[in-house]
Amino acid sequence: MTVTQDPRVRGLFAIVGFLVCVELASGILQGYYTPIFSDIADHLDIADADVNWFEAAQLIVSALVVPPLARMGDLVGHKKVLLLSTAVTAVGSWVMAFAPSFATFLVGAAIQGAYVVWLPLEVAIIHRRTAGTGRQHQLTRRAAAILVGALELAVIIGALTSGALVEATSMTVLLALPAVAVTACFVIIWFGIEDMEGTATGGIDLGGLVLLTASIGLVMGGLIAIRLQGPGSMLPWVLILLGLVVLSVFGRYELGQDDPIVDVRLLRTPGQWPVQLTAFLFGMSVLGAQIPLSTFARTDPDVAGYGLGASAGFVSTLIGVYVIFLAIGAFTLPLTTRALGPRGALMMSSVLVAVGYALWLPFHDHTWQALINMAVAGLGSGALVAALPATAAAAAPPERTGFATGMTNATKTIGGAIASAIFAIALSATGSIADPEKGHAPLSGYLTVWTVCAVAALCAAAALMMLPRHVAEEPALPLVQ
């Protein structure tokens, strides 16, 4: 029997089609605001530097919401939690559209961070839907590649749309468009995705949730304090140390729970820890390095002695090239997995990310070099975005797939937040503080950024060598059915 003759797989095509609409909205959220943040700052009458608070708030909320929402998905059903997170994201988006002040916009941006759980929940829905087909893991990987490809293409659409409309309409109308897209997604999920009951038992581990929230909150607070006060201040390090102490207490507490919010035992298994560590290391580049790359490209070499002197238009082109190759990496994941196996495809993708960022070290003087560097990194990044949740699901028991896929996003977000703080320290060490008139970071700071990204990706490839070969392995599917 071919795959297309299986009614469960035929039904899967429709589900994936509806979920593609959700990822289109996710991509719009991720690409829409970046080109217009300076205009948003003017609209709110704040300094450009204060825009960083929006990113920080959203990262914190994103890291905090994934574990409880993923657990709820396993308990009550992934569709229900997808609907809940979409409703919360819509509320945050509408708050941003009508926010009269910085504080209100900050709250909206933070609430909007609930969208981070969409892709893991979608992967869990697909993984559950394909149970019993005999090709569950391969079908999940294929569907994940389609979803991520749609996501990355939507990032480009979102960036181009906001850039084209910013001068043609009011800021309120401009900011309302993403809110409309997310609200439409709620309707699509409600009517288009079948509701399946959760497979896990027990309840929500409130004690673990409090400890986890306290730990992440303290560490993130310490990282933000480093940005504000610098590494020489005592307060940031005290906060980080307290966060790590609470994290240790949290780990011991979770081991004693029957239904933990974070299944530490599962995360310690050979099929999970290499995947979750890879997600953490990958987050350093995919979430932490984008702003430094943009500012480097905009820097005038005649003034700073380095940089590309690029216009905003070229930066959009650079982002577009990167995202296009992200989509290519995601869409070709089934081919690379077929050729190299799941573990080999992951390792190759990590190496591509490392090579892409390592190329920046000697080749950063010309725009064509920047385009090549980001294309190489984009190929590997797109495949990792698609493959990590699917691989985590394959190595988890059926009642914990939502948790396993959700943790890949949580660890990636935490990795990005930590890298963001490290990069902020590196770029401000002898830059705008020492030379406020020029306001440029030192070239050594950018070299540090690229080195950290390359080394982190290489460490991810090394960690993946520890991933058991049998994880996610299945008989090969024909490429054309």
C-alpha cells in the first residue's frame, strides 16, 4: 500500500494545509515589525535603544510559557492549547496596535510571545495524527519541513509588506494587520483541525512551574541588568547565581514528582539531551546574532574602519537571502535525511551554520561576501528549525511529545537570550561608551559574535554525535508517491 492510499495520510494533507496558514501568520509576526521598529519608536516617542526592551520582554515570556503550555497540550489535547496560545497572541497583537504608550506596547509585545509554542504544538498534532501509519517519524519530518518553509517565506512577506506600507497608512492601521492575521488563524484552527484528547495523565506541576519561573526570571533579569549596568556591576551576577541555585533546586524537585512540568528524566535520556542541547546552542545564532549582523552591515567603513556601509534596502535584501535559504534548508530536509539519515542530516546542518558564521571572520569587507555567508548559515538553520522538534518527538513517548517538541523552542529561546546578552557586552566593551560621538562597536566585538556562533554550532554537531542512530530511523520512503 502506498502512502497516498492511507486515508489517515490523505487527511493529514488537509491538516498540514490549515497549519501552514498558522505558520504564515507566525512568519508575519517575526518579519513584520523589524523594518519599522524605528517608526514605532517615533510613534511611541521613545528612543531607538528602548526598542530592545520589546525583544527582551518577549524572549522572557516565550521561555516561560513553553513548558506549561506543552504540558497542557499532552494533558488536554494539542488543539485546545494551540487555540489558547493563538487567542493570547491575538490579544497581545491588538494591544500593540492600539498601545498609547511605551509601557502598554511592552505589555502587548510580551503577551504576543505566546506564539513561540505554535510550531511545537503543530508538530505534536502531526506526530499524533500519523500514529499507526508505519511512517510516523518521516511523515512528521516532511510536514515540519513544509511548515517551516511556509514560516520563513512569510517572514519575507511580512518584512516587505510593513516596509511598503509604513509611509502609506497610519501606525495604528499598520500594526493592526498582524493582529488581523492572528485572529484569522484562531478561526482556521477552530474549524480546520480535529480535536484529539490528551494522552498524558496527572495535572500541572504548580510547584515546579513556580521554581522554573523564578529561575528563568532571575537569570533573565541578571542578563538584562548586564545590558543596563555592565559586567562590572555586582547585581547581575548575584541574580544569575541565584537563578542557577533555584534551577538546581528545581531539578531535584522535579525528579521527585510523578507529573513534572519539566520531565528531567526524559531530558537526560540519550535520545533527548543531544537534541535539546543543540536547540540551546542553535538559539545563540538564530536568535542572538541577527541584530549585530544588521548593525554591522549598516556601519560606514569610512567612519568606523569596518562595515559594509549598506542602506536599509540592502539590509532587507540580506535578511531576504538568509530567509530564502532558511526555507530551502527546511524544504530539502526530507532529501538530506534520506541521504544521510536523521542524525547525519542534523550534524550536517549544524556544520553548515558553523561554516556560515566562520566565513564572516575573514570575509566581511564586501556585500557579496555577506550574502554568501548568510546563505550558507541559512541552509543549515532552516533544516535545524524543521528537524529539531520532529527529532525530539520521535525520541519521546506518545504522552510526552508535546513536552519534548516544546522544550526545543524553550531551550532555543534561552540560548538566544543568553547570547544576546553576551553579544551586547562584546559590542559595547569599547564602542559607543568609549566613543559616543561615533557610536560604533569595535570590530573585535563583531568578531566575537561570529566566533561564538561558529563554536556553538560546532559544539552542537559534536553533541549530536551522541544521539543514538536508531532515533527517528524508519524505512526510507520513495521521494515521489
